[in-house]
Amino acid sequence: MNVLNLLGNSKKEPKQVFVHIGKCGGSSVIEEFKKHGLKFQEKHVGGLKFRRQKQYGIIIRNPISRFVSAFNWRYLLVVEKQEQKDLFKGEYELLKKYKDVNNLAEHIYDENGNLVLDFKHEDYYIHHITEDIHFYLEELLKKGSKKHISYVLATETLSEDLKAQFNINLTSHLKKNKKQIKLSELALNNLVKYLEKDFECIETLNAMGLLTDKQYQNLSNKTLFQ
């Protein structure tokens, strides 16, 4: 499938939908698409409604890495800078209570394995953590098939993915996490358990033959930050 044809300069509504999963580097991809005059529809934050006449492109990231990045980004904006302190009800109090991503992750489940911090519940809302990978891809992977997904880009391999798919050299600056993160065994195990559906999405994409070996190796890694 010629991806560039799907992203052509048509005056009609673009056939290509770019599924911009938050905290995966999608803003850099969009900047490159626009710089090269490529047309697309962006789907970001809101739930995806699958349309058979559309073609979908995806930007995705290792679920654990994405979770850590989302927490640190929200903590910076909401608690440290307080630029978005009152944007989402209860988010400031929740972030301030746990202070760092390791502490938060250690308290997702209680000692009996019961879910305590359900980020899908409004009382535990954290932007970009609530809207996880499964949130974006559930309907597409359930109702669509390989023929509906024209490309998958991964944060960890973004430069080579853009080059391979679009012959684009990545020049946009990807924001990098400056904090040195180390997760305890408990925190990591809790995240692997909590993000199970995200990892299942990655397994599905790989089974469909949509991931390179290098993408899959990075995206499916469950031993990060140790």
C-alpha cells in the first residue's frame, strides 16, 4: 500500500486518520507531515470511532515508558509549574499525594492484589494515563483488520520508521524525560498488570504483521526502568 497516496494533497476530506496516542511523540510526526504537505485527519484524546472507508496510521510507545512519561509531564504542568492545576478536577490532589511515578505505581493494587487506583474512574483521573493505548485502539483492533492500518510508527524507532514509511528525515525535536527513573519490583509488576490491555494491543498489531522486529522488541519490553 502506498502510504503517500493516502496522505496526498486532495481537497476532499483526507482518507488517512492519524491516531495520535498521547505521549508517544505524535506532535513531532504531525510537524513533519505538515512540513511535507501531507494531508491527514488527527484523532487525539477522544475515543476512536472506526470507519471502514478510512485508513489508519498509528503512533505508539512502550506502555510502561508511556505511563512514566505521562505522569512526569502532568506532574510538571499541574504540580510544579501549576499551569494546569485546575484543568481537571482532582488531578492536582492525586499527583501531589503520590509525588512520583514509582510511589503511584506501587499503590495501584493493595497487598491482596485488588485494584485501588483505577485511572478509568473519574476520582483517579490523570490526563494521558486514563487515555491509554487500549483507549485509542480498542475499536480499531476489534472492528478493523490489517487492510485498514497503513502504518505503525513507534516512539522508540521513530526516525527510522518515518524514513522507511515516508522517506522523511526526522528534524523535529522529541521531548526527552530528564528525570532519572527507577521502578521498584512492586511498581513494575503493578504496571505490567495494570497495562495488560495495552500490551495486548501490541501483541495484536504484531500478529497482524504490522510491527518490525525492532519495534516489537521495544514495545513489548516489560523490564524497563529497573
